[in-house]
Amino acid sequence: MMTEDDKPSINAGYPLSQLLKALSGTGELAQKRIKQWQQVLAGLCDGSLQFGSRTPVGKTPAWVTLEVVQGGFATGNLAASGSLQPHETQKLKTLELPAGSGDRGIEGIRESVGRSALNLYFVSDLGRPELAAMLASGCFRIQVPEEGALLIATWLMERGEPERAGKLIETIMPFFEQLRFYPVPALRPARTGGGVYLQTAGASVKGLRAKRPQASVQRMNEAISVWTPFYDRSVSLFLETVDGDVPAFQTTDSGEFVRAANGQPVVAGGWPCRKYASDWASRARKLLAEYENKRLQHCLCKKPEKPKENFARLRAYLAKASESPRSLTGRDVGMVRKIPASYVTVHGAPAGERLRCTRVAQESAAQRP
């Protein structure tokens, strides 16, 4: 069993940071949060709030719903307490209150007096039929658990269990001046079932028709559907020129890259630009021309033109190799080897099943509305 010494120690740093964050905001919500975090810090400093306990608010049983802020900190307020709500004020206007309880009118009545009067009314023979009617019609709302207590008592009474109903009322009666044990009345019952309705079908259709494609999604779809296949074909053309095994980055048994002294991944496999088919140059030039034509039609995605991207670099080497393979320097060939090696390591070989599955999944995503 946890003793007082075992209770977790709470650092004031987090509540203080949240208070400072709230102080930078504006509006009613910011003011509410400022007050809440001030209460948390005050309770932490004077020990009135026992954080880490099942009952952090003194003299409050565990069944009472507490007002809790971010991080699980109780403010000391009770969720079903506070100022009289509009439906409470409206109901009080129909009740005969004791003389002197509302000398300034219903709006000036003390919360404890008004709430106690309402709780006692709904326990009485006058108010209980009203709760029974709410149960039958479903025309009520419960914002916090306590607001359902007298509904439950009424339900028990209707089913011939007055002892259980009496025990429930006896338990909650000490809090009649503080808490709402009655529901919020409603004009119609709450919807039941699995359906969620936010607006009419007509409004939904109108909204969908007015919706315009997002630029970021259009760029992504263009990259997947148009430029990725070109990149795949560029890699494939250079892999045709490899003498030896397909280049790939060396990896350890745990899957990490083996790196050289300069920190760069070590490439294993053969070297590109060592052998060319008779029609290789013409196919390379045709691919580059096709790229230029496509670029005139599809210009949303900027990545293919970025000079530091592998796709742009590979096209430059492709143009150079298709015109004069001997003009490629050793550094050029090393880079041509590294780019396909990176590609194969990440995606698999161009004709492999892993790459095929990846491209099918990407194309399926691009075709979604």
C-alpha cells in the first residue's frame, strides 16, 4: 500500500511553464487557463491539493468528477459545480424559494442556495415525475457523470428498488449545495446508433464540389506518376553499362552502412560506363528528349530540376555519356556508380519484386481522390 512518503513528488516547473504559456494568449479561453494554472500552483504550494492521490481535493470523495487540466493536474474545482448555468436559472424561476434567498432576483441568488433548491426539488414528489418524463422521452443531456445521479435514483424507484435509490440519495446529499445531480433538459432526444451527423447530404455534396485540389498533393501525384518512372528508366540505362555485379552500398549484419574513413558509404559491385549496347546512346537521347517534352506539360513538381538531386545529376551524366562516353571523368563515373548503388540499396533492383510492389503502392495512392 502506498504511504504518504511514497507519493510522487511533483515539480512545479511544468505547471509554471503552462501558466506562462497561458499568459501569452488572449481571449476568454486564455483567461480561463490562466486561472486554472494559478489554482494548480497555489494548491501545490500550500499543500491543499494532493497530486498523485486518488482524492487530491480535500474532503472530496473519489466519485466526484474533478476539473483537470493538461497533464492530469486537478485545479481544485469540481466539474459539476461552479456558477449557476442558464438551464438552472430558468428552472429556479418556476420554483417557490424561501424568503430572502433571492433578494436581488434569481440572477442574484447564491449558487449554494439555488443548487440545493434544485436538487431538493428533483428529489421531491413534484420533481421526480419530471425526471421520469425525461427518462421516457430521452430529452436530456448529461455533461458530467454527477448530472445523471437523480435520473438513476428515479429509475431505481420506478423499478421497485427504493432502498437502493435512498442509499444513492443519502450518499450525494451532503453535496446538494455544490453539485448538479440533475440533467440538462433538451428539446429532443440525443441520436442513438453508430451514425454521426454533422450536416445534411446536400451541404456535404456542395462542399465536395467546391473543394479544389491541394497543391502539395498535386505535386506529390505528379512526382509519383510522371517523374519517378523516368528516374527508374535513367537508373536502368546506366545499370546496363555496369561491368560486374549491380552496385549497392555495403551493409553490416545489423543493416547499417559500412562507411569509409571520410564517412561516406562504401559501394560494392561492378563499375558503370564500361560497356555500351549499340543502341544505348540513341535510347538515352530519346529518354532525355521525352523528359523535356513531359516537362512542358508537367511543371508542378520542382524536384526533378534541382541540381543537387540525384535525378538531375543522373540526367546530366546521361547526356554526357550519350554524346561522348570518353568525356566522363573518373569522378563522374564514381558518382554514376554511387547514385544507382543508393537507389538499389533503398528500393531494390529496377526489375526486382520489391521495387515493383513499392511503385504499385505509390501509384495506387496517387490515384485516390
